[in-house]
Amino acid sequence: YTVEELASIASIQMLAAEAESKLEVIESPSHHVTMKSAVIEGNPNKIGYAEVVLDASIEECACNEYFDSRENSNDFYKNGGITRNIFSYNSHCLIKRNIYNTGIPGFDHRQFVWKVMWRRIDEDTMVVVYDPISTGLDPIWNFVATSKDVVNAKSWALVTYKKLLAVNGIPQTKMSYLSQANVGGHIPIKLMNKYIPFR
């Protein structure tokens, strides 16, 4: 890992650590998933958190998140995804661009661009980090040019996988997902905060 990559991972971990102490439980559509949200002073955009136990190893879980499993790709398009582009920098760092239909009548599509990295923290913990890029598209990525009806948005996320004791020989992993988004443009904060946690 380069110094820059380690700094990116650390910056997202710091944002997550600041948010965790302020998280409050909210209603979840599934009894298997614990959901929470928080608002950090000085930033009106809500932070969303979800936690679930999965029947898989931490390596398998992190791999599915990082490489976009078929299930993740299907969910992307089911949940308003329009365009997805990926550029591989190395074995642990990708550039990912997603464009979404917000699902809010009258509002343009939103574009998110991240540096996505995975890292093993210790024997029982792995993370996948989404560090937002707001400096435009680098020609080396060879992404399709953005259309005029797309607004640049920004979000960060920390996905953590912790190894639990196996159950009947089946690996168990606690996955937590902590994220905050600013969808840009002129969407009212109240509307966005109501919409984003369940996206």
C-alpha cells in the first residue's frame, strides 16, 4: 500500500469513528439487519449504518464487495443504477463510477466516483473503503463522458468484516456498513435524509 492509499483508508476510518458514538437505532425492514443513523454537528447530511451476520468467511465477504459479485450487480440495477464503470489500479485499489436515477421525480441522475480499497486489519478483520473523488474523471480511466443531465454527488463508506465463531462448521462474519452521502444539487436536506437511509 502506498502512503496515499493508507492515508485514504485512515481518513475514512476517522470519519466513521466520529459518527459511531452518535448513531441511534432506527426501524429496519428486516429483523436480520440492525440499522442506525446519525447527524454530525455542522453537517446536515445523515449518516447511515447497517449491521448483519453472514454465512461466509471475511475473505469471501470482502471479495464480493470489492469485486462486485453478480448479486451486487443485480442489486445495483434494481436500486436505480444506470451506469457503472471500473478501473483497476492494482490488486487492492479500484476506481469506481456509479450513476443512479435518484427515483425522486424532477431530479437529475447522480454520479458518484470513488477510490475503492480493501485491507486486512488483522487476522479477524478486513475492511473495504470508499473514498470519494471530486477532481473529475481522469482520461486514463477511459470512462464514458458524463451527460448533461447528471449531477456530481459525493459519498464515503466504510464496510467492516469481523470474523465470528463458526456455527455447525459454517463460517460467520459480522458485516457493518457505515456511509454518508451528499447528493449535490438542490434536493432539500429533509427529503434526502428521509430517502437515503433506505436506499
